[in-house]
Amino acid sequence: MNYQKVIEIAKLAGEKIVEIYNSDFAIYQKSDMSPLTEADVAAHNTITSELKKLHPVIPIISEEGNQIDWTERRSWDEYWLVDPLDGTKEFLNRNGEFTVNIAHIQNGKPVWGVVYVPVSKVLYFGGAKTGSSKISDGILHKIQVSAMKSNNREWILVGSRSHNSKEFVKFANKFEQPEIISMGSSLKICMVAEGLADLYPRFGLTSEWDTAAAHAILQGAGGILIEINSSLPVEYNKKNSLLNPFFIAANGASKIWAE
């Protein structure tokens, strides 16, 4: 698989997004009343057209594309899972915390992913077989999760800038004076992957395309993304819904936060 080409596709989509980000762009509403911008559409069109050129036979699921019924998806051994612009609210708030996300899914598992931050040009990529890396200011380095802690002190939690809940606060109370960082989009999972945070608990609805690319990167950095209720790894291409269960992105398994 030519993952370097996929990285270039993510960057190209990012360029399209930044052009619109720096303009007087239009805003629409989707059927679920969530915001949609010209940048979402432009990034979707760029990514899907380029991925089809790269691998014409591999199917694509994109947040902004037509949703595909299980009767067709059930036969897929692999596919691309895309969120062309994750963090539309961050885009609208012009804080730069939005990302382009492309994941390669095989047999319900994210095997590789790229997360690109168009404004800062920071790039994360990798998977369990390759390890994960970050490029920032033109410098490439491997990333890994933080070391596990043996007690409930000095934990760093990252939460949503837009969606924190009572459940998040209750979870944070498991720890003694935890440091809590707010961040937008899939960057929360990436923060765990590069060891800047220990945990990201999510007690709210997300879709498979919101997490897949960063999930792969987290695994490549030695972390896990598991369902809160079952502690099983989050899986993809589910039959009944493409919504994720509540989950935790973590630097590893721990009785402290699992209790």
C-alpha cells in the first residue's frame, strides 16, 4: 500500500481547506442540524477522487459521502474511512484545531491512518505494524504514549473543547487533581498517542470516521482505544450503526480508570 501517496492526498485536501478558511465562506446545515461548510465538501471531493485514482477497487466511506447500506458493506475486507474535515465547529471558530483524517480499515480494524492539521501543517501518521510518527516544523520523529502510572496522581486528561459532559467530570474525579486539557477534533486522540495526555474518555456520540485514523496512530504509538462498557477494542464497519460506543483512548490498560 502506498501510504506516502495517501499522506500527500491528506495534505492536498488541507490546502483546499485553508483556501476556504481564509475566505468569506458559506455555511450550511446538514439534516441532523450540524454545520457544513464549503471546506468540508471541497476536502471530501479531493480525497475521494484521489483515492479512487490511487486504488480504484477499494471502497470509500466518507462523512460527507452517500452512506452505504450494510448489505453492500458486509462483503468488504478493506476500505478507506474518511473524515474530510473533523472539527467543523473549530473551523467556524477559527482556532485551527481541525483535521483531515484518512484511515485504512481491514477486517473491521484500523491498520493505518493519517491525521493532518491544515493550519499548523502538523502531520501524524502510522499504525500498529509500522509504528507512528509526527512531522512538525519539518521535523520527523517517532511518537509513543506516556508511561503508565501506578497511582491516581498526576494524570493528564484531554477533553473536547465543545462537548464535555457530566460523565466526563465524574470520570475525572477518579483522579487526584488531574490536569485537564481541552482540544478539538481527532487531535485529542493524537495527544494521547504522542504522550501529551494519558487519557481521553469520550461520553458522547461520535461516528466511526471521527476516530479511525487517530485510532490507528494511537495503536502504532502503543496505546489503546476501547469501549467503556466492555473494555473491548472499538471496531469498525458495524452492521447496525456507524456510531461509536462511548470509549477511552488511553496509554494502556489500568485498574485505576477502569473501575
